[in-house]
Amino acid sequence: MPISHAPNSYDWGSEADRVVADPLSTSFLNHWNTTARVNTSIFSKAFHVVPADNVRTWQQYESFYQNLFVSKSKPDDNVQIPARYEYGHVVKEEFPKGVEELKEWLAGIRGSLVEMPLKFMDKVDFAEEGLKLNALTDEVYT
């Protein structure tokens, strides 16, 4: 909403205000890390974003991302088969109870803070002889 319709009012002295008052405190660090962990979990479940720490091998990449968001067609195929989902769309199978379940999950997001995926594809030896750059590795390593 525009500021003229819904002006922001800051809750000075509230519990939330005290938590963020000292960014070097343990309580702030706990709040920061918990927020990042919860947001990462929700975004991962709903949208299957990559890179993600739960994707550590090619098989995990295929089942978590490629089978959902990448077309099985080759560029020169006469008939192009679309991917099951467009990138950035919700994966319906994750929410068997439907839209209400999705809304409950998404309501848990606080801002855009997420954890950095440090374990993404860490079980893959990219330095194998004969392994060439592909659509994923080209962007990651160039």
C-alpha cells in the first residue's frame, strides 16, 4: 500500500525492536539464523529453487529440479514438450491439501533472507576427465 493509505508505524520498545537493537548480540544472531533457515525451507519446498543444500548429486538435481522445470524435448525436436512447471511456479505435489496448505506455508516467510547453499552439488566431482561444461556448470563456473 502507498504510505498515504497505510503509513508504517514502528513499534518502538517492542520485543522485536529489542531483538534487532544490537546486531552483534546472541539474540539477534539467533533471530537472523532462524529466519534464514525457515525462509530457505519454505522457498525450497514451494518453489524447488536451486542451488539448494538438499541437491548434492546429479540424481538429486534431476529429481528435485530438472524433472519438474526442464523440458525433455531437444531444441531441434519438431514437437516441443513443455516442462511440467514453469520456473518459479509452485510445485503442487508438495501441497496435497491444496492452496490453503500452500498459503499456510508461505505465511511463514519473513522478508527475503535465506541461507547460502554451501553444499549444493558437493558430491559431484566436476574435475572428472572428459566432463564438459553444460548449462548448469557453465553458469556456475564462468
